[in-house]
Amino acid sequence: MPTHTLYLLNLGQLGSRDPATGETYFNQVPGYLIRSAGGQTILVDTGNPVTLIGADTAAPWWDLACNTQPQDDLPQRLGELGLRVEDIDLLISTHFDFDHCGRHDAFAGSGITSLVQREHLETARDDPRFDAALWDIPGIVYQAVDGDLELEPGLRLLTTPGHVLGHQSVYVETADGPVILAIDAIAVAEQMTMPWFPTTTPDADAALRSRDRLLALAKETGAYLIRGHDAEQWNTLPHSPRPFARPDDGA
């Protein structure tokens, strides 16, 4: 099986305040860069909008604290790998929440293709949760995907709805074993074991099925599962410009 090189991009932090202690706990805003065995340079998500650099909160998009520095901007992180935005061959849009599509504007006028689940693409324009100004960018050509899709051997999109309609995750074979980028299908550790998702989840039943699907796939393949916004796990992993490698405990 060909293997692909995966890089974890730190694109800022968002956090919430603990009402008991008053302390703010931050989780990462991730992006992922894949140098595929077939020679493609693939980007998964683009992180926070540039207007959140130096901002205290994620307003107007969400009621969260923000810690996003200039070095967390997507073009800066790509530069650490010797890349420019123009070097990206393919963009994968897992979904259009602001912290996942916030720098799609870096691709304005580029003509790049972005893969997005058809269900998400067809519903996002009518949902005020998804700010079209962040993702409906002239020059990005959205290619609708219907369910799972193999991009290359050992690299495929996984449909994982629930967090939003048409959410997708990514499975990638690396030299250090398979990896599942759960994105927001499993955002934090507690979601791996909780018996149900809250009713505030757009489709709580689908979210539970997607979670269970990813856990079963990880067990079946021995894949390392990277949760979408879990700072405790994230801080154990090597970040770009170093390629992904499993932590010593393999958790």
C-alpha cells in the first residue's frame, strides 16, 4: 500500500470559560496537509478567518474566546513547509463552520477544486450557521461528493454526518500507520464514549452512528484517530513542519 505524508497545521485556538473557575480552556483549530503518494499536495480545511488574528473572541461567528496569532494564518503555516497557496493541488472542505473554512478566501480566483459532500453543499447556503462570505468564494470550484470517495489508494473521504449535514472525515495511510482525521465527528475525547450526542447537535442520531463508524474503523485497521479539537491529544503530536508520527503511547 502506498503511503502518504501527513502534516498537522496549528491554525489557532478557540476556547470557553469554565464558570466555576473563571479559567479559559483553549482547543486547537487544525488544518492538515497531505503530500500524497501520487504527487498531489492536498489541504484539508483552512482554519480561522484572518480577521480573528489578535482578536479576543470569535465574534461574530461564535461566542468563544480566541487565541489566533499571525503565525497561525494558513499562508504562514504553508510557508513553514516551503509552500505557497498556489502550490495546493486540491482542497478538501470537511464542512463550512467558520473555523474550518475561514481562509478559503486565500484561494480566491485560483480555480482550485474543493471536495465537499453534496448534502452539505446543497444545504449550507440556506443555513445562517454557515457564513457564505467565508466559503462561497469566486475561483473555488466545488465538486460535490456523494458518500465515501477514494482519492488514491490509502487516501479516502469518509462521510460522517451529524455534527452538520454532510460532514466528512479523512482516512490516510502514512509511513507510521493509518490515521483517521475525525474532524468534528469526534471533536474531543468525551465524545468517544458518551452514550448519545446532545439534542443541540443538528442530527444527534447520525452523529452517534458516525462516531461509532470511525471507532470501528480505527479498531479494524489499527488507525490512530485524531480528534478534531482536543488540545490534550493535539499537544502530544508533532506539528508542521514535522510530519505526523504516532506518540510513544500510541493512544
